[in-house]
Amino acid sequence: MKKVLIGIFSLIMVLSLNHPAACQNDQHSLDVQLIRAAMDGKQVDVLYWLGKGANVDGTLADGKTALIWAASNGHIEVVKVLLNWRPGANVNAADHLGFTALMAAVLGYDKEKTLEVVKLLLAAGANVDAKNVKGWTALKLATDAGNTEVVMLLQQHGAH
């Protein structure tokens, strides 16, 4: 299931970036560049695009933000930049399927990076009980992924 969800995320990202409406204006172009940099873990580029005026909470056509992509890919330093930018990224922003950065993070391949990103998101106030359109929470996703450390951490933060 985890590989299917990650595959769907990647497909939606590619389609969103190539959608005719993807770059309707200069602001959206800045936002797309920020999201691409966050997705690739390019901290210097993320700082550059934020400095150029990209919206830290800008989205693609699917509603994914730079934070969701950075969290999904385990880019710890980029997640820190996005959360600490003023104003910081909305830690509870959700895409059109209801996936938050926390939900995206728990699906990560690298368990150490996943745990660190989850800690950062929780410290920033991520809602541990947010549900996507299927009613899944980060706890359910972490349980299904078999990541016991993340499951315990979420439970320690009141996840049900």
C-alpha cells in the first residue's frame, strides 16, 4: 500500500507540474519552483525561492505544499526551513485527498528520517488525529507501514 500511495503522489506531482494551468502567473511560478526544490531536498534553492517571494504555503493543482513534499521525501533540513520561515508553513495544510505533511511523512522509506520529520511536525503542532478523505490518520498509515517507533511517538502525542 505504501508504494502505491507514493506512486500516486509522484504521478500527481508530475501531472500537476505539467498541467496547462500550472503556471498561470508569476506568483504561481515562484510557488512551483519552491515546491520542486522542496521535493528534491534542495535547501539552498528553497531559501532562494522563499527569498524571491514564493508562498511558503503555495500549492500545486493537487493541493500539495512544499512542506508535504519535503516531509514525504524525508528532507529534514528543508522541513526545518519551511517550518521556521516567517510566516512558517501551515503544518496542518492538506492536499485534495486530505493528506497532511504528517501523513506523508509516516510513509517515508528511511525510518530514521521519517522519525525525525515526524518529531519536527509534532513540535510544530501537527494534528495527530487529522483524517484524509478515506478516514485514515497518520497513526493508521504508520501502523500499516510497520513503523513501530513512529506509532509509539504518535500515541505519546495523543493519537487515537
